[in-house]
Amino acid sequence: MSKNPKMGRPTDDPKNTTYKIRLSKTDLARLDFCCQKTGKPKSEIIRMGISKVYEELKG
């Protein structure tokens, strides 16, 4: 058998860029709270925040 590249769910918006950030304990606690309340992962909460600020600045 030949090895196939790792297959995941197909997407129109692949997330293939990594970015490292530093957070204070307060910011991390807020992020954890948001994740706990929404059931969404940290990366999704951060993306939601980016979208919210972008829309505010654009509109």
C-alpha cells in the first residue's frame, strides 16, 4: 500500500497558517470562559473576535 497524504474534511477555507500569541492570565481566563460557554475551541473564538473587530472597522 502507498501512503496517502493525511485526509481531513474538505474545506473551502483551509487553516494552514499558524500564529503564536502571548496572553495575560486575565485574557486566558476570558478565552477559557468563552470556550466553556460556547463549546467552541480557542481558535474559533479568536477567529470570531477578529471577524467582529474587522466588521466594526469596515462598517
